[in-house]
Amino acid sequence: MNWLRLIRGELRKLTSTRMPWAFLAVLIAISATTAIAVIYGTDMDGTKTFISTAADQRSLMAFAANATMIAGLFGAIAVAREYGHGTVVPTFLASPRRHRTVLAQLAAVSLAGGGLGLVGAALTVGGVALTLPTTDYDFMVSTGGVTAVLAASTFAGAAGAVLGAGIGALVRNTGGAVTGTVLLLIVAPPLIVQLVSDATSWVPSTLANVLSGVGHDVSRPAALAALAAWAIIPALVALIAVNKRDVV
């Protein structure tokens, strides 16, 4: 089967269910919460200095870390449910070269995850921009800053989705895949940092913030490579596992 047809087929699977709409609702809820925080939130002394500078506003809008986690869950559920529902069987029958199918799945999920990251960031930026007039502060983030926030969220979403998809293909159970993704992206990083303090700069949330321009723990190229590695390693392990084991 043609490579592009495989990817289109995987994209149709992703968009033919209600799951994308559920995740869109989550993104809307997060952006609404951020907007409410701008309107009603204050610091301990009752002021709104948390939005008083361009850096503060950019930090509030930085969505990349959220994009990694949300898209990670999306990728895990999208792939694991195929094994749970048995729909992966006809997929592999139509394309017996499993590595091509898995790569098509990863490509489709990365596109969807990147889209989720971009939409989430755009909604958050829009929410902040629309609610700032209710305060004493103007929107101070430059066009370049907004572009960086959007681009970082898109990349982080794509990386998170691939990571989650890799776990989903390995575990082949939706609940287990979700649990594994949460453990890897949320639970494990603080524990790793406790054990190895130098690891702080290399956990997904820190790397995502660097890409958004609100962190400077490592260089942006290093952050890009490291976040990509977080995604590629589980995906590669899954690719090898799928090729060696029974379909179900």
C-alpha cells in the first residue's frame, strides 16, 4: 500500500471518532481557565504583577509543556484502543509490512498532536489577549514571541503524541497506556530530578519551556534534540516490538 495512503488512512481513523472533540474541549477549558486567571487572579499583595511584563505574559501563554502531556495522552489512547478493539488486525492485513504501518500511525499521530498543541496555544494566547483589556496592562508580547510560543507548542504536541503512541503500541491496553504515559511524563521526571539533580534541564516540561522562550536551562537546539529523543526512543522500542510479536 502507498505510504501516503497509509497515513491518510490513519488520519481518517483519528478523525472519525469523538476523541478529537473531547481533547478540543479540554483545550478550550484550559484556555478559559487562563483567561479567568487574567481577569480575577492577583498576587499575594492583591496586585497583578504576574502579567505586568512581556516575560510574565509570555510565561502565562507558554503552552508547550501542557501540549506535551495532552498530546501524549491523545497518542496513547489513539494507538492502544486499536489493539483493544481489534481494529489493528485488518490494518496489518491490508499492509503486511508492519513497520510501514507503525510508521504511518506515528506520522498521523504526530500531525494530530502537533495540531492539538497549536490549537491549544492559539486558544491560550487568544484568551490572554482578549482579557488583558480588563486589567491595567496591555498585551506586550511581540509577534516573534507569540510565534515562538505557537511553534514550541506544535513541536511539543507532536513529540508528546509520538511518545504516547509508542507506549500505546507497547502496552496495547488503553488504561495501561494512559497510566504509562502519565508515569513517564508527570510522575517520573520529579523522581529522576530527585535522584539526579542535573537532570532538571532534560525533563520534558523544562525542555518545552526552553522552546517557548521562558526557560534557558539549555540551548534551543539541545532542547529540540532532547525532546525529540523522549519521543523517538519509546516509538522505536514499540516499532521493534510490533515487528517481533503476534498482532494481538
